[in-house]
Amino acid sequence: MTPLRVALVGGPMYDPMYALLDPREAEVVVHADHPTLNRRVAELLGNGERLDLISTHAKYAPSQARWLRPLDDLVDPALLAELAPRAVALCRFGGALLCVPRNVDVRVLWVREDLCPTPPDTWQDLLASGASFAFPGRESGLFGTFFELVVGSGGRLFDADGRPTLDTPEAEQAIATLCALASHAPRELVDWHYDQVDAALLDGRVAMAAAWPGGYGAIRRSPHYPNLAPHPYPAGPRGRFTYAGAHAWAIPTTCADPERALSLLHRLAGAEAARRELANGGVPAHAATFATAPPIDDKDARRLALTRAAIDTQMITYPPHATFPALEDAGWHAIRDALIGSCSPAAAVRRIQTVAEEVLGS
């Protein structure tokens, strides 16, 4: 039997689940960080090449919609009923279920309390402390942190009709805040992705960092675990927000064996996969599995409580746009230019607004 061709997001937060894949049934043709995964999937599907199952994300699926099979009439309703309704809702675009959620991503603050005995409660506290805070200096993690700061200050990236509203005082201040935070962190922050942020925290190169749930496995195994503690994500003047979403599974239109691909999707979105996700520290979309998660110690109990609170009250998500990846790509490049001093925060937001109007057709 010909193996299914699958494309997977890679990294310590994601890879443990893939032990469920039998190499006789699944050939991994892409295994990469999400930006690289998106580019390779677009190249392959754009050329009409066969992919049977892909990792995607609720915010990226709209840009892939022309290549994805709607799943409403394919996925077992019993499975969808077991998944967090909000995560399932994030996976819809244009009235169709384009993907099935794997997990829910929100961030909490992890602090090396031996380096920072008084953790900050707000972004202003963090700035005033001068303590080193790690955040991704590139790609979706950087644009997402910018999003959190804008919303926390009462601003918006889009209006009620989905039109971009990025050239605002709140957006300019958000970039200025990121520049100030970067000035207290290692110079190489501007090149960091998620895994490098986690490594800087665990190596003691920074006092604190925002971490996704899937990063908890490395935190728990670290020799510095006794000095690491979870805390609420910093709040802005208008509240505490964490940019969130759902990694998910989708079946492309080039799939050669929809029946077997659907069977594999059910397995990867089911209870056993969710237990593996949970064991690595992630928040599976399989609601019952996460609801019954036993903490391993008091620190983990606090982490789980903070994560559940973030899911309940702090999640912010981008409105679905088919051209969102182009906006995100232009956005993080402009913000990074401000971080390295190549442009001002004001110039960066003007660039982002201009590109947003072009790619979103405003």
C-alpha cells in the first residue's frame, strides 16, 4: 500500500505526537517550522502535487482554502463533539470547516525567580524593571506580540469590517515598547524563533519569557525548573491578552486516498494523540483530555490554572483573511527593522498599514 504523503509542523512542541505515525502508512515529505511549512505546502499544492494530510493553523487555513477539502460532511460528528467548540470555530472559514483542531495555543509568563524575585504584573512594570524579557524577534511570534500590546492598550489591527487600522498611536507605542524590551535582552533576540526564546530562558540568558504550553516539556526537564515559576501574562492598560489560535489538521484536494487520510486525521485529533500532546505540556483541543489533566506538582497546577484562565478570558485571534500570511510577513519585517534601528516605530506602522491595504484590498 502506498504511504500517505504528509506535511508536518516541526519542533519540540509538536514532534512527540508523531510517534503515532507508522512510516509504512505515512511518508513525511515536509517537516519544518511553520513559516517554512507554509511555503513548502503552497509550492507543492500550487503545482498540483499530491499531499494527503497537512499540518496547518486556524489563522493560515483561509490562505490555503483553495487547496483544502471542506470537512463538515467527512469528519465524524462524535469527534467534533469531543473538541473544544471555540477551537473548532476557529477552524471555519466561509462557512466551511477547513481543518480539525489539534491544540489550543495561549501564552503564560515564565520567570527565573532567582534572576527576578519580583515578577512584573504589567508591561509597564516590565519596562520599569529593566529586567530581560525574551520574545520572538521574527515571524509570527513577533507580529503576535505586537498584536497583544496593541490590543492591551485599547487599539485594534482591524475594524469591524476587517479593514486594517494599523497606523495608530497604540500600534506605534507597541513597537516602541518592543524596541525598549529588546534593548535589555541579548542582541541576537532579533533572530530568535520560539525554540530560541525557550532556550534563552532555560540557559539563564534572560530573566523571563512568554512560553506556549507545548514548551512546558523542556521547562519541566530543565535543571533550572526549581527556579522557574509561571505567572500571569503581562497586562496592558485595557487588560491582559494573549495572541492565540489552534494548530490543526487538513486534507488537501490533491489527496489520493481521502478515506485513509480521514482515518489518520481522526487518530491525530483523537484522545490518544491528545494524551501525548498533554504529556508534552500542550493544551489539546480534545476538551475532556485537557479537563482531566492531573498536575505533576504544585507548580504545574498553577500553570494549568493560568492556562485555563488565559483560554477563558485572555485569548485574542486575528479575523480570518485569505491573504493574512502576506500581511504577517510584511508586518514582522517592519517591526524587526525597528528593533534593529533601521526605521522608527512610526515608519514601521506606516509600512504595515500600506501593505495591509494592498494585500487585503482595502
